[in-house]
Amino acid sequence: MLLRLLHRALVLVASVLAASVLVFGFMRVLPGDPARVALGINASDEAVARLREQFGLDRPLVVQYLDWMRGLVTLDPGIEFVSKAAIGPQIADRLQVTLILVVTAMVLAVLVAVPVGIWMAVRHRHLDGLLMSALSQVGVAIPAFLAGIVLISVFAVRLRWVPSGGWVVPSQDPVGFLQRIVLPSVALAMVQAAVLARYVRSAVLDVLREDYLRTARAKGLRPVQALWRHGLRNAAVPVVTVLGLQLATLLIGAVVIEQVFVIPGLGSLLLDSVADRELLTVQTVVMVLVVATLLINFLVDALYLVIDPRLRTGSR
């Protein structure tokens, strides 16, 4: 098991390095001089030359890449071209907000999707199971931003139960924090819960058709008891795969939701940096999102080894 974890860790490191080269290369092949883009078309040639020299843009690309990677490893990616604000503290502050939002949404989605998915599988030949399955299909088709707008219209504008947007630090105002996170987290969780519930239903249905579960039921266990004792562990493997993919999707979906609810997260920083032409900040934020996605995939692979003993012994 340790060798398999080590192998996956090496794949993770190689993937991060390959992704860093792609992100750096993509930002460099964009048309236009980064210094000219940052200062605007009316900047003098002298100002552009000073900025290029100050940020090392006049040096070879390999040197620029190594400097950027050294900054990422030491958590000091540098300062912005125009505002001269440090990039690292901005990303750290915004990343905390995004992680709180994403983790809250994922917890909500799992709490709803797992019991609903199991219910849909156990009751798949009954009217209530079919209705629940149809509702989950509708939920899959609703974009998160549209769900957010509807939630704001109903609960913030009409009923005035919660604020329509904004953010407060949980330690400073716990009640205000809960009031502001409920709508964006529900908007993000609705679609994810619908998708995850359908995968849970499919995985549990496959397990219910297995011979060992029929044997357990033949020994006198009720369907739910047999599923709980012998089936859920096997059904968890494909669900964990989808869970990892959805967590990565939530990170990207948070970019849009943060704009809808005016939340100062990583997505807002990315879009603001694009608007302000701070290309180094854009490059670093994109890399942070890529690393987070790869790290989630690594954790999912590690979880496979814990859930499925066949992977630890290499029997499949």
C-alpha cells in the first residue's frame, strides 16, 4: 500500500510540474507584451522597459519560469505589476473564503445525496422512488448560477430572511456568517447533490443485484440491513470517484457563485485580476486551482486503497 501511495505521489508531483509548464507557457504565448498589457496602451516605452526590467520579463523564459516556481514553493509568488500589492497574502485570504464555501457546499450535497440515492435505489420500482429520480434529473439540469439567482429572489428579496450577498469572517460575526453562507452554499450544493444522488442510486442498484447480497437476504436480513452490513462498502468505490470529480468541479463553480453573491473568494480575485490586467496574479491563481484539483484526485486515489482491499493487494 505504501508503494502504491508513493507511486501516486510521484505522479502527482510530475503532474504539477507539467501543469506549471503549461500554465506558464500559455500565459507567455498570449498576444502582447505583459508589461504593456499591465500598464496600458498609453504607457511610455521607458515605463514599459522599467517594468520589464523590474519583474525580470527581459530575462530568458527558463529563468522567468524557475523564478516563478521558486516563488510558488516558498509561498512568495511576488507582487502585482501595477498595484505593487503582494500576491501571496491576497491568495491566502481569498483561498480561505473559497475553501469554506466549497467544503460547506460539499458537506450539504453529501448529506442530501447519499440517503436520497440509497432511497431511490431501494425504492426504484415504487412511485416515490421514481418521482425522486425524476426530481434529481431536473436538479442536474439547473446551473448553479441560476439556482443562486432564484434563491436570492425568493429568500433575500421577497422574504428578506437573509442578506443577498457579502461576506463576514466567522470568528467576528458567527450569525452574520451563517446568514451569508447559506444561500451560496445551497446554490452550489443543489446541482452537486442531484448528480451525486444519481451515482449513489446506480452504485447501490449494482450492489443489490450481487449474489452475496441475495445470500444475505436469504439468511433473513431485510434489504436495508443486508445493504448496510454488506453492500455499502462496495458501492462506495464508484461514489468516491464521482465525489472527487465533483469537488474539483465545485472549485471552478465557486468562481461564478462568488460573483453572484459578491463573495471575496479566489474566483473573485481571478476575475478582478483579469479585469486589472494583473497577469502574474492570474497565472498564480490558475496554478493554485490546478494544484488543488490534482491534490483532490490524489486524495481520491488514496481513499480507494483504504476502501477497496483488492487495490491494496493488486488483485485487480
